Amino acid sequence: MDAISTAVLPPDPIPRFGDNRRMRIGLLGGSFNPAHAGHRHVAELARKRLRLDQVWLLVSPGNPLKEERGMAPLPQRLATARRISDGRRIVASGIEAVLGTRYTVDTLHLLRQRFPRARFIWIMGADILAQLPKWRRWIDISHQLAFAVLPRPGYNRRALAGQAARRLRGARRPASEATTMPGRAPGWTFLPIRQDPTSATAIRAAKGAQP
């Protein structure tokens, strides 16, 4: 995203050039089109199960794997993410637009470089684990930081039998070790927590059906 576009965004809670904070931070990326209670559910449970100081909701300026048609503008999506965050333990950020990154591998490289004392872990739903082999340099991503995979209705079996899970099977850790994983890589775990069926796609469809 260019400088003109980022100028319309509110000040970001994550400093562009980083800092020396010593924190355990979960990264939950996505389009958030819109952000909803299911995202808050995942962020809260991941924060508690992984004993995180913060969860950053990284609102993507543009997902390369999704069509632009039907995608709300970044300021609008960021506003919905901020409505479900508390600004302290769960923080909504448009830092990818500020950094000028579109691919997760590039975002992670910069975040780890600019926050050298933070211990990061990537939080994803089972649907994302199933999709992971489509991501640019996904193996490199798996070597940058650990993953915590949370269940998603309709995707769990497919994800756990999929290409990414098979390729990374040697790095899988039991859920009982989840609290040791922030800051470690490679490694991933599946957290058997309560599922939330809320879907951004369903929310958009419901709005479209309203008179």
C-alpha cells in the first residue's frame, strides 16, 4: 500500500521502527473483512492457553490469495478489528501497510528484526493450516516462528491430514507444551479448544441479503 493510502489510517499502536519490549506476543493475521466475535474468541483463548502478554491482530492491506472484489477498504476493516480489541492485551494493527509488506514471510522478518526481545508465535485457524502450502515461502515461515493452530468447524481433519501437517510432522508438539512455544521455531501445536462457527463470509452474505 502506498504512502497516500496509509495517510488515511489512524496512528498505529505498534511502533513502525520497533522497540525492546520483552513480551510474549501472538500474531493473528487476516483480512478481517469484517472482524467479528469469532476472531475475538480465538485471540482470547490463544492468549490464555499460550500465556501471552498480547495478541496483535494484523489486518492485511491485501491478501494475495483473495480477490479484491468484495474486500472492504483497509481503514474500514481495521476499524472493525479495533472494535473487537481492547487496545492493551488484544491490539488491532495495520502495521503491514505501514511497513509496505503484503506477504507474511516479509512481515515476520521485519517484526523479528525490529522487536528483537519479543517472543512471537503465529496463531492460525485449521483452515489456514490447510491453505499454508499456497503461501509464499511457507517453509521459511515455519522456521521463523512457531504456530499455534486452533480448530475451525469443517477444516480440522483436512488440515491435520494435509500437506503442511505432513511436511511439518516432526515439529509438532503436544498441546501440553504450548506455553513453551513462543519464541521457538520450528514447532507447531494443535489446541483442542471450543470452536466458534462465526464466519466473515456469512456476515457479508447476511448484510447483502438485507433489504
